[in-house]
Amino acid sequence: MTVQENWALSTARIKEYLQGLNEARQISASRYQIGGCEICLQPQEESRVGSYAFPRTLVTFSGEEEAVARFHRQFMIRFLTLGG
């Protein structure tokens, strides 16, 4: 299973989150593995609205369906809540 989303988050902020997870294992500069789910981070061009710039990161979750669904849900909860 593969889920690919373009998030308005910096790659650095996502990496910081992943590196803080005990179960996450960094397998390359932009790839992490959590159980049967691999997360790939690809920085994208910033989006602009007037004078405001927003970082963008293409996040790809791939691997075993159950593992991808579980971590994707965890990721969404982390970054879609206030203070995320």
C-alpha cells in the first residue's frame, strides 16, 4: 500500500518528529522505517500566498497495508491537531 501526500510542513520538522519516535529507524537521509511502514520525505518548492511562504514536503508512506494505515493515522493526528 502507498499513500502520498503534500504537506505544508518543513522536512526538518517532520524529521525531528520521526527521530523522536523510539520505534523509528532512519534508513537514509530522507527515509525512515516504522515496523512495516517506510516513510520517504521529499522537499518541495515553497508555496506563497502574498508575502507569506509555506514550506512543502511530499510524504510517501509505503509498505504493509496495516502498518501504513496505522502510522499514517498517527502522523495525521500529530500534525492536524493544534500545536502539531
